[in-house]
Amino acid sequence: MTLLMLFIKQAILAAIPAVGFAMLFHVPAKYLKFCAILGAFGYVCRSALLQLQLQMPIEWASLVAAMLIGLIAVYWSRKHLIPRPVMTVAAVIPMVPGSFAFKTILSLLALYNHGFDNQLLAEVLENGLKTLFILGALSFGLAVPSIIIYRNRPIV
């Protein structure tokens, strides 16, 4: 029961930045609920993949969650006549790896201030690569469903 409560709490807390980011970019009010639902669903999906039996790495969990967000967004965009990026971009904001990027910058500053150290360099590389791979997984995961579904659609 505590795991379910944790996921409900995470869903509520993930919906807030998704809606906030959507409001920042003037998404119409009638579409904010889609951003909130997708943001909460994606974050909880990633958390479930990280914490449950699978114990997937965060990069792969982010990819799967972003792909699921993309699939749902393709369906909803057709059903409700909403542009897909309106929902998807705001929905992945809660999954952006801010803590890893922050640790990278802190390690870089420590490396600059204290001189070269192998441990600091390892921290910079580990956190920096993790940040890049998560961001790549989020962008690739959002793009793959629409590429697959709209594959036979003419360009012009």
C-alpha cells in the first residue's frame, strides 16, 4: 500500500511542473489537463520501472516512459485535434535530469577550483554522460511513436 501511495504522491507532484511549463508557453487552458495527465503518467511509469522488479537503469526507464507518452499523445492528438507537441513537451519536463546536470556543474567547478583530480573527473564524466543519455532518451522516446505511426504519410 505504501508503494501505491508513493506513486500517487509522485503523480501529483509531477503534474505540477508539467502544467506550469505548459502555462509558461501559453498552452490553452482546455489542454492543460492532458499535459498534467501525461506528465504524471510518464513520471510514475519511469519510477515504477526504476523501483519495481525490473530495476531498469534510469536512461532506459526514461526512454520507455517517453515512448509511452508519445504513443498516448499520438492517440489523443488525433482524437481531440490537439497538436502533439503541446502535450508531449510539457509532459517530459518532470523527467528532465536536473540533479545529474547540477552535480556535473558542481564537479566541473570543483575541478576548476581545486585542480585536476581523477575522482572529480570521473564524477564529471559519469553525471554528464548520464544527463546526456537521459535527455537523448527523452527526445528519442517522444519522436519514435510519431515516426512509426506517420511513416507512410506524405511529406508535402
